[in-house]
Amino acid sequence: MFKGLIGKKIGMTQIFDEKGAAIPVTLIEAGPCYVTQVRAPEVDGYSAVQLGFNEVKPKRLTGGELGHLKRNSLPPLRFLREFRMKNPEVKEGDKVTVEVFSVGERVDVVGTSKGRGFQGGVKRYHFRGGPKTHGQSDRQRSPGSRGAGTTPGRVFKGARGPGHMGNDRVTAQNLGVAVVDLERNLIGVKGAIPGSRGGLVVIKEARKQ
């Protein structure tokens, strides 16, 4: 059975179990999604399902995007995402809702982390910084020496240091499904997921169950 959805992060709340313990939950408005294309190895070289989410005005899409959706008489959909999958049990034009998941299942949630702009090594990589005494006046949050002497006489690529932080694709793995509300297209997962409120997320069956 195909298990995958595109959604929008609403925010965090908490629910209580039968013992009265508080469980932090992130609510996601997931779907309804439409199957816009099914990729087959004979045609595309790989097997996948393409889903569309978030109906918009037709003028928001290009002519090519509209034509792609009109093949299956689908509404204008803003976001398209692919889910790699062997032998998907869906066909083009099908509607996918939160009922594909049930409470207690494990899922992976993929989102884009909050952008933090240009940050120093202490905030970005948790560097300790320089000494806080012995006369230092401007080295407290400095990364310190980075090179390796005359040889190689440069800083290697990929070395950790100040730079752009956040705004990366992040996957929160193996989260438990705590809430499924079919009427309001809501799914609640235990714990936090990447991104800010209103951010686009992809929900998939957990790979490391």
C-alpha cells in the first residue's frame, strides 16, 4: 500500500495519554494529495509516485505545469513531490488522504530547517571559543587556528567554521503518529519536526523501523 503525503506544518501542541502524561505533538495539515504521475522503470528508468498538493489559482502555474495536471483532469496544484517506491498500488488521478496512516505507525518527516543567516562557529558548530581570562579581549567566540602550518599552507575544503546556517533539507526519523483527523486533514506526530509554521513537509513511511 502506498504511504506518503505532502503537508503544511501548523505548529506544536500537547495531548495526554491514559496515564495523564503529556505528549508533545506537531500538527501537520496533510493532503488531500493527488497522484499526478506514476513513473515506471520501462519508461522513466525508475519506479516512483508523484504527488501534488495545495490547490491554487491557475494563473499561479506555468502552462507546462497546467498541461501536466490536465492530462488527468486534476486541479491546479502548487507543490509536486516524488516518492520512490516499487510496485505502487495507486494510479494517476487518485486522491490520497491522511487515512493512509494510522495511530501508532512510524513515519519520517522531511522539511526545510529555519534559516539563521550567517553565524559564527560557536552558534553554528558549538565551538567552545577562546579563553575567558589571561588578558584576552576579543577572542572569546573566535574559532581559533584553522590551518596546519606550512604544509599544506591552506584550510581544507569542508572545514567547520563561520558561514550560512540553516535553510537545509532535514529529515526527522522514526516519529510516532499520535493523531489522525480525517475530517480536518490533520496528522499529529510525536516530537518536533524541522521548519517554521506554514513550512512544506513530506511525510513518508519510516525507513528504520
